Amino acid sequence: MHDTVWFEIQGIPAVTIASEEFEDAATIQAEALGLPEAHRVFVRHPIQDATDDEMREKADAVFDQIVKALLVDGVNTLAD
């Protein structure tokens, strides 16, 4: 979240991508950093033990959300 907030303050679109396990922490951190609307997208948990193919599937599932977060305002959440 720190990097996303820093880039956004500089006027550079940014999005945090994390596992759904960190959704609450990201929200709290964005608020604490003064940018509660900071863009974030969450992938299905877990990530650590995912195979390359599983990671590609996770990335594919949120790709459109990531692009949208970089192009329009609003906080994004977990992919359906």
C-alpha cells in the first residue's frame, strides 16, 4: 500500500495486488496513509503454494480489474 499511495500522490496511477487474506489490512493501511480510495485488487488465497499454472489463472481472473483500477477512479475488490 505504501508504494501505491506514493505513486498516486505523485499523480501516477497505481494498484496494490494482494491475496484476499490481506484485504482488511490493506484497507486499514490505505486509511492510515491518508488515501482510503487507493486502488487495490485481491486474488484468491493461497498464493504461496500455487503452481505456475494456478498463478496464471489467478492473474487472468483479476486482469480486467487491474486495468480498470489503473484507468478509472474507485477501489476494486476481490474478483468474482
